[in-house]
Amino acid sequence: MKKIILVVAVFFVTSCATNTSFNTFYQNNQEDSEFSFGLSSSLIANFLPDEDVEDIKPLLKKAKHIRILVFSQNAEEKNKKFNKFINRSQFEKVVKLKDDDDKLAFFTLEKKDRIKEIVLEISSGSELVLIGLKTNLTQEDLDTLLKS
């Protein structure tokens, strides 16, 4: 009986650990950031130029919130911590671009054929910007957005 409980407990802990959302990373590192920002997707349109709102309207309809972290001090350390978080979670790297000290990476977290989260990592020299978007997109929705 003890072995069964132990196996179930280990399975539960590992399954929870591998399905971590960006929001967890955001909450754990928010205090160390130069700037952090969280906003409901319904309010995002208020901060964008009118011509951009039409392009991303489908995304906003299927998004819940956005989280932004900016690190200037200890950016290299936070980048390592973020990479460790990504490697331990089930995020999939979709795109990675690198030019000298500049890097851009795009990650998605999928569950049941839905893209539940999108994370964008932008690093340049001693600065790191992380943008996380909680969504409920299909692959077709994402393809449509990327084409426009």
C-alpha cells in the first residue's frame, strides 16, 4: 500500500512540475525585475495603435492575460534561470534567432491540441525581456495570425 501511495505521489509531483505555466516564473521573479507588468487581454487593445488592433483582434479574443518581465541587472543569471524553467516545463521552442549578443526565442505550451501559452524571450547584451501570453488558440489560429 505504501508503495502505491509513493508511486502516485511521485507521478503527481512530476506531472505538476512539467506542466508549469509562465505565470509561475513571473511570480517567482517579479521582485527581481526592473519592470514587470500584467494586464488582462481585454485591456491590451487600449495600448495599441488602431491599425495594429485589427491585426491581432483574433488573438485578443482567445487570450486571457499578458505578463511582461524586464531585467537589466543580473540578466544573464535570469536568462539561465529562465532556460532551466523552459527545459523543465513542456514548452516547445518554435523559433530561435541569434545575432551576436541578440537573441529572440518563441515558445508555446500545448494541451489537447490547443496552444495554452506563448512566451517570447528577447535578450540583448545585458538586458532580458520575457513576454508571456495565456491563450486558448488552435494551430490554425496561430498560422492565420502569423500570415497576417
